[in-house]
Amino acid sequence: MASKDKLTPMMKQYLDIKEKNPGHILFYRLGDFFEMFFDDAVVASKVLNITLTTRGKHLEKDIPLAGFPHHHLETYLSKMVKAGYKVAVCEQLEDPKQAKGVVKRGIVEVVSAGTAMSDNLLEKDSINYLCSFYEDKGRYALSFVDVSSGEFITSETESFYEAKELLLYFSPKEVLYKEGTKLSIVKDYKCVKTTVEEWKFDLEYTSSELFEYYNINSVKSLGIKEKSLSIISSGIILSYLKTTIKKDFTHLNNIKLFIPDQYVGIDESSRRNLELIEPLKYDGDKKATLFGVLNRTETGMGARILKKWILSPLKDLEEINDRLEIVEYLKDNSSISDKLSKTLSGVSDIERVVGRISTLRVLPPDLKNLSRSLRSIPDIIGLIENSPTASKKLCEKFLDYSEIVSLIDDSISEVSTININDGGFIKDGFSDELDTLRDIVNNGKDWILKIQTRLRDQLDLPNLKVGYNRVFGYYYEVTKKYRDKIPESFVRKQSLANSERFINDELKVLEEKILNADDKIKALEKSIFIEIREKLLDYINIIKANSNIIAQIDIFNSLAIVARRNNYTRPVLTNGTTIEIKNGRHPVVESILDSTDEFIPNNLFIDDEELIHIITGPNMSGKSTYLRQVALITLLAQMGSFIPADYGSIGVVDKIFTRVGASDNLAGGESTFLVEMLESANILNNATPKSLIILDEVGRGTSTFDGLSIAWSIVEYIHNQKSLSSRTLFATHYHELTEMERVLDNVINYTVSVREYKDEVIFLRKIIKGYASSSYGIYVGKLAGLPSKLLERADEILKNLEKNSLTPDEQPVIAESSTKDSVQLSLFEPDNDIIRDRLGKLDLNSMTPLEALNELSNLIKLSKR
């Protein structure tokens, strides 16, 4: 930081505030501008693309300066935060005209990626989590809060893997962690990271933060165990928010303990491979994801909760069927669904309005939108009042909102004012004082004329008139002829050649009202609005509860629209292990096909008897699509959605694992094959007999024999381990694996059918029982345009490599175990090896060439016995 010697008082103030906010870009209010100096100015000029200039000198060097008009704060603030910076906003805390010396200034808010509340910084359909991470002696606690909505979650685990998965599942925009933490969970996760002083990670300190915020004397009322790490991670978040929001905030929910086992487990690798929320390609189309297909919601809160449903499918049959019941009703009643969409389209993002009310950021249009949204509830109830029991129960949870609507509608007018300092948004008739001031502004001249007329009559002064100038303000003027008729209570202000000017108390009071009415109106409206805003704090829980119900109804309607448009059917859910799908389709792939293309549906039947499907087939034939569609159909069914199939019976799964595609982590020193093995190990260590495993091309990242050996062993392990025995689909180009059907009872072969016609191969994309005789890789190379000579040589090499791979007893060679008796000669442990004994006794140095040839002939005869 620059030395303060020989700096102006204003610059000294700037540096004092900057010192108290290290690591932040300081937006310093100076008149009508926000300005930055020194290094902050250099950084801001690049990020915000604004001019870098200088103002004054320090230590013989120019002081860098960059700035922007104050009314563009939100725009530039969002750009700075999105670039990964934390910004401290320093405002003028007094009127510069009234200030003595340097204007008093202070930090009014600190904005970072995890504390953002502005619409400019938030995506409508994304949850903006701030995370607090704490580790102690191999135990981990992670707490997450969405400041914009008030959601507050915590979880605790003894597993490093589970802690990492929690972080990836919630995908926070900012992580708070203890100073000095070196754990890879934090280090490798890409987001804004904020260190917190070590002393704050104290049970007593963090407990006091929770006690104060929730007005409690024990964490048990929050559902958290005493002395748990979650107390510390949650208290750290509250402490951080107090120092950044700079205002009281009361909208955070009671802390909810997140228990992963309540939902279907889908690890980060599977979420990525199945493209649930984000496309695999960094710049891919987000519509080409499961969320992109399902999201026909009309509200922001509906879209955000839909993402949660996709990432956390249910395991409880009753809950799943309740959801399906509502979706089915709306799917079958398209006119009701259409009207519901229209009604929901007028509902604002109530969830985030609550956050702005609590942090005193709400504006008049927000409140009118809130009122309009709440008034739509009777229409929503009316549309589904004849629906199934599940939706009726949901509608019964709506709380009485009439007082909220009355408070807003009686006071706030329909305006687009975005600044409460501008006025013009409080209704006429709400405040007598405000009405009087408005009457003065609108009818001030009439008031003056009334006084003039009255005094002319009272004083018998027909030529008395009321005038105005900037020096004296309003005054009475009479000719000198009539000055003796002026009452003594009047005060002479000016004598002219032919007239005299006077004032009295009545005129001065009226003058003050007329001249200051505009400012008083704005100040009074702001004061009234603040009172309304504070009253609304008492209704936050009601607003949030109704918001959540509207969001759920929005999701049900969205799922119904998708089911109706895409010809989805209601799945049957069971507690068994059988999954049967008839004419299933990939929901994302079919949605992005050209109208001229037709998606080829496929069946699936998997149970304890046909536990593991080995799927072979040509490249580009649709194996990977088939694998993913099975996982997605299962997920859709358990989140309460209809499925893209003619029929589906889903034995509820507890976890979905996928090992699909090639990827690496070169920055972390992990090759493609190592990543593949790590993901496979995770599956084998965490899957259960209730899990669904999708494996695609496992083992291809290393040499053929190593890869084949590992792939074979993985299938054997899943099949033979009773604690595992998961329903598994295994796609491979190792055709040797098809021999496992011979040796393992619950393995069955499937293949993708093809048709050969002359020199062409037609991919029928139909899954049938059996196995592929070829991967048609050379044909795919032909499609890709490889040179014909190269393809001819490849075909020649392929024929040379193809050999019989069965043992004499018709078993696959690869299935042989080293524990069985072997007929192969042992190279290192010979048993009664006569030839070896003879060789050991020979003395070649003493033998003639003829003797050596005779001995060699004898050895050959022995070898043929």
C-alpha cells in the first residue's frame, strides 16, 4: 500500500478504507462517480474496459485513476465480480453540501461470487451457493447457503471422497476455508476462494453466531448435533455474511441437514457423462442436456428446483408416485396445463424477492410483482382443484397471503421507478401528509391566488398582489398609496419607487411548502417505503412457503408438457431389481435430431438372472447412446417424470454409476487410463446390489491384453461379489468378453444389429441378443476418409491377427485360472526334465562337431516322445 505522506485528506481517507479491506477492489464514491486508484485502477481499467488516467502524484509518481458514473454501479459491479474479484463498495454517508472537511464515507456492501444478490450477477435458473469448508482429524463439514433465496444446508462426513462429491454436487461459486488449509478438495476446486482467520474456526465462537442469528440457546433446535463440525462450518458462513452484507438479514432458512442417502446417488463423473445439467463440451449447447429437455418452467424458482430434482432422484415409492400422479393429470388435461402455463408466466421470482426484502434491496416494482404473483394463487388452485389427491394436498399447504397483498396494493402504485430516492411510487390517499404536499406542488399557484383574493377582500386592497423573486421569495406588493392599510404583523422587505413589498408568517410557511415540496415528497415516500419494507419482514416465511409450492407446481406442469409433446409414458416403480423398458429412447438425442431423422428405440430387460449385459457392436452403431438412455430413463422415473418409452417398469435403484468416454486430468498428473481406473475403483467400492452400473469401453486406455484382462476381471468381480451383484450394462470392443456368457451364470450377450450389403455396412441401431463378430472399425475408417491403401493393409493385418481363442475343451482361453492344473511346460520349475538334465551334463568344449550333431539328434528324438 502506498505511503500516506503528503497525500490529500481525501486520498488518505481512501487508503485508510483500502487498508481495512485487503484483497478487494475498492469502488470509492466521489461525487457523481465511483473511482479507483493505484493498483485497483489498473486492474479495473482492464476488466471493465474503462480509461486509465492519473490524478496527482505520490512519491514523484503519477497516481493511476479509473472511474465510472455512479448510476452505472450495478453494471460495472457485475463485470468485476464475474471476472472473479471481490468488490467493496464505499459510499458517501453524508450530504457533501453539509460536510465539514472530508465527506464521511464507509463500506456499504462487499460483493463476491458467493454473496451476489443482483439480477445482473445471478442466472435465472442457477442456484448461487456460498460454501464453508472445515476439516478436523479426518472429518469434514461443508455448509452451503444461497443468499439470494435463503436456502441453508449443511452436511458432515468422515469420507474424503464424500466430501469431494458434496462440493461438486452443490458447485458453489465461492468457498470459505481456514487459513493454511492445503487439502486438495479445496485446492483443486475451481471457484473464488476466500481464506478465513484460523481463530474463527472455534466451536464457542461459531455457536454464538448461530445462537444470535436464530435466537436460540441450543443447536439441537436446528437439528444439528452438539459439538459437531457442522456448527463451525455454518457459523463461519454467518460470520462472513455479517461482514459482507453490512445490513441485517433475516431471510435465511433454518439449517437443513443434507443426508445424501435420502436420494439416488449420482457421482460427479456420472452427472458429467450423462450431461444432466451441463454439456460435456465446454462450449456445448445447454439445450442438449437433460435439464434443457425437461425445462419448460415459467418461473426462475421452478427452474432452479427442477435442477435439484434431476440431480437428486427419489428412492421412496410413495413420494415418486405422488409426483407422477400430478404429472399424469396435467399431461392428460392439456387445456388446464396451457392455462396453468399462462398463469405461471405472470409469476415473478418470488424466492429472490424475499432475499431483497430481507437485505433492504427491494424496489417498488419488486413489491408490485410480488403482489401480482401472490394474487395468482387462487387461479392456480382453481385450475387443479379437481386433480388427484397429491396435488390437492400440495395446494392445501398454501398460507394466507391477504395481508401482504393488501399492504402492497394499498400503498404502492404501478410504476417502473427503480430508485426509491426518486419518489412517485406511493399511492394517493395512503398518507395525508403526502397528499397535502402533492396538492401544494400541483396546485401551488391556486393556493397563492386564494391568499391574494382573501387579503384583497379583508384589507380592502384591490391592487394587492403576490409576487416572487429569487432574492426574497414570495412577497405581497401594494402601491405606496395603500401601504397604511398593511397590518402591523406584516414585515416590510423592500421599498420601490411606487410600491412597497411585505411578507407575513402565512406566506413564508406556504413558500417553504411550495419550494421544498418536491424534496419533502421524495423523502417522505422513501420513509413510507422503508416502513412497508420492514413490515414485510414479518411475512417472509409465508412468502417463501408459497413460493416453494408455486415452484413445484411449475415443475409438474413442465414435466407434463414435455411428456405430452414427446410422447412419454408413466413408468411403473417397484422395490424389486427388474428393469424392463420397451421401445426406450434417449430423451436428449431424440430432441436434437433433424425432423428427417428417426430415433431407433430399444428394449431392455435386466434382473437377477440376466444381471450383466455384455454389449458388443460396431463403432458408431449406438451402443453408448443405448447405455446412457437406460441410465436417463431410470433417473427420470425416480425423479417423478414420465419416460421416453412405450413401457417402463423400474426396480428402484439406490445409485447410478457411469464410466463412459475418455478423459484425463493432465494438470493433476492423471492420464486417461488412470482416470478410467479411478472411476472404475470408485464404482466397485461403492456400488450395491440395488445400484445400476453403466460401463463403456473400460480398459481401452492401455495395451490390448492389459485392458482385456482388467475388463474381464471387473465383470467377474461384479458378478461374483454378493455385496455387489449390481445390474450392469458393459459395452465393449473386446469380443473375448462375450465368452463370459459360457462361464458366468448371470452374464448375457447383446449386440447392435448390422446388415452387410456388398461393400457397405448398414447400422440398424437395434439391440438384440447375441454378439458381434466384428467391430467394423476399418469400415468406419473408410467413412472417415482414410486412404484406400492404408485400409487394404489394415484389413490384411486384421486377418493375420484373427485366431481361434478357445481351449481344447471349448472354453475361452482367457477364462482359464492360474489355480487350475496346467498342461503347459513350466519354464522355471521343471518336473523330471530329462532334456534339461542331458543339456546340463554336456561339455561343448571337449566335443567334436560330429559328436555335437549326434547329441542334438538324440535330444530331438527325446522331445518327440
